[in-house]
Amino acid sequence: MKPYLEKISSKVDLTYEEAADAMQLIMSGESTAAQFGSFVTGLRMKGETVDEIAGMASVMRKMALSVNYDNDLLDTCGTGGDGLGTFNISTAAAFVSAGIGIKIAKHGNRAMSSHTGSADVLESLGININLTPDQVSECIKISNFGFMFAQGFHPAMKHAGPPRREIGIRTVFNILGPLTNPAGAQKQLIGVSDPKVGNIIAQSLKRLGSEAALIVHGNDGLDEITLSDFSQIWILKNGEISCEKFYPESLGVNIQSLSKLQVNNSEESAQMIESVLDGIQGPSRDIVLLNSAAAIFISGHSDNFQDAFDKAKHSIDSGLAIKTLNLVREYSQKLND
């Protein structure tokens, strides 16, 4: 690891192969906690490159437990680290998308630097998050939604988990999580808290062979499509990457403050998700609809955002979204028996 630390500390980029080798050392436990901390902090200070991210992601993918599911899969997730304390918007959007028949393979973890991670809020919703690969596959088949708890599907990450929690800031691992879906989801909606990371993630996914991805960043710093401002979006489709601005008003949604979307813990986040899926009106519904529209669009189930937005509204208003949540809750708990 020392040669790589020397390069990074000198602001020299690693090659794809060097980054992959460094990741192998981390995941095999051959690097110390101090070396790990220096490595990820140094990368952040230098700025992570496409080669570094793709090289590290390739090793994580190889060492992960895999979910075999022969169908189109979509993941909705974010890098976290925006510090805005909102409820788990991409998790809510996953249920809305699943409600209209999109197969969701959601990959997530507990909170590292926020109030609530996707694993935390799903537990608070009464969902069993500790499923085996076969059980996740079965859950997707039954309900259109399956959750892969990162800690369970990346056992080699046990060496990185404790020092990562101690560091407590955004690192390359916030970026790697969305790139290492154990079910190999080829379509993704990814939120980023740092706009400099958006294009890098799009380029990394292109190098890793992703079919389609929509990367989003709110101009207010939110790692979702936001309500309070425009959002920057990067679209990866057919091997090409485009970048544009998205305005809530384009779908008839008024600009609103994020204050009513903030929560203190996973229980509050779960309550907000259920209220949205139950059809309660308000800013929480609006932001879920915007992000669900993005997910539905990039999944290929709609050709444009307006049609995707209408389908998201139908998923909630018809009761399909809350039905999906209840089915996932019931079926995942049965797997405990």
C-alpha cells in the first residue's frame, strides 16, 4: 500500500490497475486501518479519477456475493453526505417505481454520515433486510423489490467498515456503493452530493459497462432531484453521456423549501415515506414524484419525464406503491420463519 500512498500524497493519480490492487489489499485485510484512512482521505483531497473509481469498483464487484436474477433491474441510491437531513427519498421512489412493475434491486447500507441510511429506514418500515442472495431474488420476483444490505453482500468490506465509520466524512466508498450492485443492475438512478462527482460517476459507469444511468445533484446540495432549486442531471444512454439542468416547474411542481422534508432519525423517515405512499399531499410527495419520474424514465418505462411523472402519480394514487411496500414487508418477514 505504501507506494500508492506516496503517489496519492504527491497528488499523482493511480492507474486503473494500481487502484484495483490497492482495493484488493484493503478488502483482503492486508492494509492497516491507518493506511486505509490515509488512502481514502488522500484520494478525496486529490480528487478521485474515473480510472481509480472503476478499478476499485471492479474488485468490489468480483468479491461481492451475487444475486442471480434474469431480468431488467433498476437501482435507486445516492452517495449520501449532503448534510441536509432529509428523509430517504430514493427509497420511497423505489417503491413507487416497483408499484408500476419495474424490478428494483436496491443496494444500500446504514447511515455513515447522515441521520438515516436506506438499511435503517427499511428496518424502521418493518422490512427484513438480512436476506440471502436467493431470498433477494425471490423477493424481487414476488414484489418487484429486493434489498441487498451492503454489509451482508460485501463480506470483504469488514476490514474497511470500522475505520470508515471513524473517519465519518464522504470518501470514495460513498461513490463505490452505487457502482457495486450485487445483482448487477444495469440501470440506475444515482444521487450525488458533490457536483464534481456527477460526471465522474457517469464516466465510471460507462467504463464498467452500465446500460443506462441518471445521475442527479440538487443545486442546493441535495443528493436527489431537489424541490428548492434546479438540479444538474447527467444521462448515460447508448454509451453517450449528456448533461442538462432540470427544473421542478417543468413538471408543474412549485419551488419549495426543504425544511418540511428533514427528519431526525429513521423512524421519522419511515413515517414520512408511508405518508407519501398513502397519498398524503405536500412537499414530501412532490419530491418523491420528481425522483420517481427520474427512475421510471431511466428504466426505459417512459420516453420522457412528463409521462414518467404521470406514471409515478398513478402508482401512488392507485394504491400500487403502498401495496408494494406492504408486500415487501410481509414477504421479507416470512423469510425469517
